[in-house]
Amino acid sequence: MIGVTVLGATGSIGVSTLDVLARHRDRFRVVALTARVAVDRLYEQCVAHRPEYAVVVDPDGARRLEQRLRATDLPTRVLAGTEGLLEVARLPQVDYVMAAIVGAAGLLPTLEAAHAGKRILLANKEALVMSGRLFMEEVRRGGAVLLPIDSEHNAVFQCMPAGFVENRNRDGVRRILLTASGGPFRSWPLAELDAVTPEQACKHPNWVMGRKISVDSATMMNKGLEVIEACWLFDTGPDQVEVVVHPQSVVHSMVEYIDGSVLAQLGNPDMRTPIAHALAWPHRIESGVASLDIFSIARLDFQQPDPQRFPCLRLAYEAVRTGGTAPAILNAANEVAVQAFLDGRLSFMQIPAVIDSTLEALRPREASSLEIILEDDRMARDFAARQVVARVRRAV
């Protein structure tokens, strides 16, 4: 039996992961589940999957979960805080770690899983965006296996040459083509984008995702972060990673070879496909995803992203070219700006403005230690938060 920890079990990736695991109870055993504050959903998951451990980052939430589990006589041990996340990421009975905590909060437990030599199913972009070099060094040092879960990176992984995991073989690869749906505002008039509401931004046309990542998809910052992530995952530079808008979200990404061949991975837009692929790799298992009906799709469209509509994509390319802590600063400012937008304190088109001003104000440093990365992350959050307050005051 393969022991699995699901970091971020109550989010959309965590829920999809548990759905796949439940289809293969003869092969996988859920060892630990974690959540930040969603006690009710985590309790239901504990009842359904009976893990050895459950972690709630919020201490009050952990106490409430423990009380509920005691009342139902479940044997699950409850841990709290970041230390709890680190413990379940390195447990000796855990073989695989699904890293699905959204945002910078997922960095430390994912690094811990790398240090412990686990198979890491990476759905957390920020681990590589914030600390790419350090993270990849920890993967190599710990003997971990890193498999991407983002549909785009998983698609690229499936199209890479044989032996890529073992020896980073990219023989014959010319470039990577990351597809993007374009989000809900791909064809909106530019003049109307400033009036976008959080509800509209969170209504993705193809995917069911959490609120933060849905906004990132609408601004295309999600794709920008994926460009940075792809550079580390596939040992390449930003000039070899191109973003292609593909509204149908059927072609999940492509790899072009020097002989002119372009390999693409297709499938229905359902995260259970890449999750099942990474859980079973190098083999295949049933995911619960319906077969792709290419006749009902009928056509596949591709276009270049509009830089005026998606300035966040440009900012991400600039950050990865600058290097050092610039991607960490970009990510931190984006998290602050997106939360302010979701809280109704910032307009949609002010999100890239806050990020841009933060990148202009803070000088990136060499990302030589986790301490430096986290310090620049904190400074970026503080500066971006002040920018949000200043813009709110000007609006009033």
C-alpha cells in the first residue's frame, strides 16, 4: 500500500485527489489530510478516509476538529500549525505527498517533503516560483521525485523525451507551448475590465477552481507563474516557453521538437487526469474522467495573448528574466492585490498596477537562502498592502 499525505485536502485539487484515491483503495492509503481553516469539510474527509493524521493550521480549528473526531471515536490524531504540516510531509509511512496548498503557505511543507525524499505531486506553484533553485537542489539532495500536477505542466511532462525524470533529458526539444484558456474576459471590451466584479472573475468558463487561482486565471498571472515554474521543472529559459491562448482547454500543452514535430496532450478539462497520471506514473490508472468526445468539440482555436488585456503575463516574464528574488516579490504582491480585489478594496485592473509598482520599488536580491526569499516576500507584501491602502484613499 502506498501512503499518501494530501496537503490542502479541502481545496479543489485536494478534493479531486481524494476522489481518485477512493477509486483505488487497494493501492493507496490516506495517511494525512490538512486544511487551513475548513474544519467541517476536513471532518467529513476524515470520516470518509480515516487518515492517521489531520492537520488544521488554525489552532482553534484544530481543537474543534479534535473534539468532533473524539465524539465519533475516530482514531485520527490532530496536529496544528506549520509544524503539523511539516510533520505529515516527512512521516516515514508516507510515500507520496500531494502539495496542493495555495500560495506561499505551501512552500515550507513542500520543501520538507523534498528533503524527506518523497514523491511530490506538485500543484503548488509558489514552491518553484519563490525558491526555484533552492527547491530543485533540495529535490536532488533528498532523492525526491517531482511530478507536476498543473494540467499544463503535466501535459508537457507527458510530451517530454523518455527518461526525462531520471536524467533531465530534453534531447531535441525546441520549445514548450503552454496553453491558456484566456479566462472569462478573453473577449470583453478593454474599457469594461475595470468594472469586473469578484463573482465574474471567479466564474471560469472551463475549470472549477478556488477563488484566488480563478482570479489569477482571469488576469493570466496564473499563466505567468506557470512560465516561471516551467523554467525550473524543465530546465529551460523563458525564451523557450511560449503562451498560447486556447479557449477550449482541450489541448493542455505542447512540446515542439527540432525536427518540426509538435506533441500535444489532450483531454477533458478535469484535474483528476493529471492527478491520476502522477499517482500511477510510470503506469496508468482509472481517473473517473469521461472520454474526450472530439466530434462534439469539432474545432480547436489558438491565438496569441493580448498584452494590453493581460499585463500580468508581461510582469511574470520580466520577473523570471530578472531572476533572484524577483519572482518571489511578484508572487507576494499578486497575492496581496488579488485578496484586496476579492475583498472589494481594489478594482480588477489595479491588480497588475500594484504588482508593477512593487516590482519597481523593491530591488531583487540573489535567492541564496530561504531566509532572504522569505524576507523579500514579507517586504513585498508590506509594500503592496500600502499600495492598496493608498489607492483606496485616492478612490475615496
